[in-house]
Amino acid sequence: MDAHDIAEGRARWQRRYDEASKRDAGFTTLSGTRLEPVYGPPEGADAPGFERIGWPGEYPYTRGLHSTGYRGRAWTIRQFSGFGNARQTNERYKMLLGAGGGGLSVAFDMPTLMGRDSEDPQSEGEVGHCGVAIDSAADMDVLFDGIPLAGVTTSMTISGPAVPVFCMYLVAAERQGADLGRLDGTLQTDIFKEYIAQKEWLFPPEPHLRLIGDLMEYTGRHIPRYKPLSVSGYHIREAGATAAQELAFTLADGFGYVELGRSRGLDVNAFAPGLSFFFDAHVDFFEEIAKFRAARRIWARWMREVYGATSEKALWLRFHTQTAGVSLTAQQPYNNVVRTAVEALAAVLGGTNSLHTNALDETLALPTDQAAEIALRTQQVIMEETGVANVADPLGGSWFVEALTDRIEAEAEAIFARIGDMGGDGTITSGILRGIEDGWFMSEIADSAFAYQQALEKGDKRIVGVNVHTGSLTRDLDILRVSHEVEAEQKRLLAARRAGRDNVAVKERLERMVAAARGGENMIPPILDAARAEATLGEICGALRGEWGVYREPARF
């Protein structure tokens, strides 16, 4: 790009920046030096290839979605939390919000993630252990007691039974008196990554995709601020994928959901802004920053050139980040505070829109209150003390970072081409489904995980406290333990709710839901009606399993 074009770009950026609102802050270094909001090539200089870097708030958004960077608005501190029963988790939410958290992110226990009630024999020993137990809308009432859903953005990390859980959330909001049309939050709903990595599905792919399409239509029509899909690379990376694989598989899944929306006749400019993403921030500092920058650039280009999006917001890739759980070690667990801080800083320098920082004890158990507070304070120290929010994309133009960004983008594009070839009909969706059926995604991730483990065992990769610097004075941590009484109490509550509800009404609404499943109508209203009658998650999912069947992954050797 020549000097004239660069100067024009800077002038466009300056106009946007001047018109935007900014936070009330000094934007200086610790020593008092005034900082520019963004930095670029020297005035009058040519910069070949600068069109791929650009200015913040301009296509291809390599440097961020907003001209102001974090001067306009800092990232949302959204701590992922849930354990035991709804009452216990409600107390943790109030602690996090009171300590400065900006939004809620709900972690569900394994029975809930699998669409089963706490009394189900397959739930035994798992109730409340990796998140909060939710059996019906009454649990949602308790979970958000004293927390006005009309005024708090709420993210829910659940995919297989996401739609019934979402309907229970809507019922809780109704009971609070909220205007459902103004609710704001995010539902994960990403079923592709379940087949690829996390394995928490209920049905074969087609019924799941139908429910997702129904949800996209319903929220677009009735709850326009709500984001019905958070396309997740986090679990793909945690399963052993490389940074480029995480990026490529995640964005390919996103392209699949764009194709789903278009197949429903939805306007890409209307529904694409409701898609968000969820990435892992691993410990390789610069690689992660490059990954985030490449993600925005790839998404913007595909949305414009492949899917025909024309509105600016339809080109934006907005993403939440969580620091890498897989990087935490049981050995010398206090080292995890450092790892989490480095990973969080990479997410911020990569331009994340919201962030969760893992607690130091999460490799051993759910975090204690003290560990959760340290994780929260890690973000607040980065935000308030380090100065990294003063300048948009401060590493933009770095030879190293730009080379890494270009390389990860090229690797991702090669993977997209492979997925497209697998489908045979020119769509990414067909390639994803074929890759799931053939076990291709699983094989690719397994190969990457195996290669890393070999490097670790040979000493080519080092982890402090594990295969290097293993001596320590660290004592055992006091960890959070979920009592068996939580499961017993949840079963008692569930039995009491069943006894106190109108079981005839529940039966009728479940039958109405199944009838809708056999037809072509949108599934959200009948599931919502069943939730209003206190039908349980297990009853709703069980009725749909009876109609649609269950998915079993083919055996492979």
C-alpha cells in the first residue's frame, strides 16, 4: 500500500475515532507520557501489504472491530461459574458481580449437559460436580434469584439440550417480569463441535440442526439482541488441536451455521450479527495473539466474498475467550496463576470482546471462592494497571506478529479447502458432516495431541513443575468439594416439584411438543410451553429422543 492510501485510511480512522464515545481515562503511560490511540506506518512511508493489517474498525478488521479499541469500551469480564445446586451457584454469581464482574457465564453439571434429570440412574455421582444442576424452570428461578435478567447479559455454555435450557431461562425471565424481547445474552448451541471434540450430543445431527435453525428464526423475530449461537473452538483446542486447527475447525463450523441460516431463507445481514465465537487462549503468547487477529480477517473476508454479507456488523467476528484449562497443572498449582495471566494478556492483545480467567485450582476441582477471586483480580490488574487497554492493537505491524498472523491464516485456508473437498457439493456443511461421519476431525486432533505428548516426553517441550524445575515447597491446596448431600437434596426438590405441578398439563404439552417435532413448525414455542408447566429437562429431552432417536458414534479402529 502506498503512502497516499495509508494517509487516506488514517484519515477515515480518525473521523470514526473522533465520532465515537470513549471511556473517561487518562490514556498515558505510568510515567505520564501521552499515548496515541493507534499507531501505524510513519507519515509519508509506503507499507507493502498494509491493506491486510489496516486500521482498527475497518475491513478486514485484523486490528479490531472498533476504531477506539478498548478506549471505547473495555472487554467484559465474564467469569464461567457453576457448581452444586442453583442456590450455591447463585451465591457465587452475586459474589462475582459484587466484586466487579461484568456478566454471567453458566457452567452446567454433566447430567444437565446430557439432557438428563438428577434422579436419572445415569446421573448418579455426577449431580452438581462440574457445574450447576438444572432440572426445570424452577431451578432457573433460584439460579437467578435477585439477579435481574433484564439487566445482565448471561452466557450459557451448553449445546446438546441448549434449546430446552434456553426455554427454562426465558420462563425464569418471564417470572421476574422481564420484557423477553429485550433480553441480551449468548447460548452456545454449537452441536458441530460436540461431534468433533466434546461428545455431548443427544440426537443425530439433522434434528440438532433443525433445533438450531428454529432457534435462529425465533430469536431473530422475537429476541433480536440475544445471540443464539456461540461457535466454540475452546473444546476443540482442549482436545489437543493446534492453534490453526482450532481456528479452522471453529470458523468452518461457523460457516456451516451461516449456510443453515441461509437455507431457512434468513437474511445473512440480519442473522450473522447474532453469531459469536468462543476461543481458547493457550500459553504460546504470540501464536495466540496472531490466531485471534487472523480469525477476524478470515471471517470478514468469507462473509463478504462467499456469503454475500454487506452490512458491517455481519462481517464482525465477536468472540469470548477462556484461558486454557489444559495448560493448568496439578503439580505446583500456584504456577497456574502466572500461566493464566499470560494467556489472558494474549487474549486482550488479540482483541477479545469478553474474557474468563481460569482459577489456579481448576485442574484439581471446581474453584474455591479465594481462587475464583484471584482469577477475577487477574483480569482487573491487566485492565486497570498494565496500560494495555490504552492503544488499539498495540502489536500491529510487528514483523513477527504479522508473519504469524499470515501463516495461521494460510494454514486455516488449506483446512477449509480440505473440508470443502470432503463434502462434494460445494458447501462447508456437507464437508463437516462427512468429516464427522468418517472420523476425520477426531483423527486430525488425535494426531496433533500425540505429537505434542511425544515432544513433552522427549523434553522438546517443557512445562515448569512437570518435566523441568520439579522441586517445590508448595503444599497441597484446600479444594472445593461438592457434598453428596447436594445430589440427595436435588432429588428431593425434583420429587416435590413433580408432586406439586399439574402433571396432566405436563403430559399434554409434551405430546404437543412431539407432534410439532413430527411436523415442520418451529419447535421453540411448544418447548417453551412445556417449560412453563415445569416439565423437566429429562422429560423434554427424553420425549424428543423417543421421536428422533439417539446418535452413536461409529466404532473406528
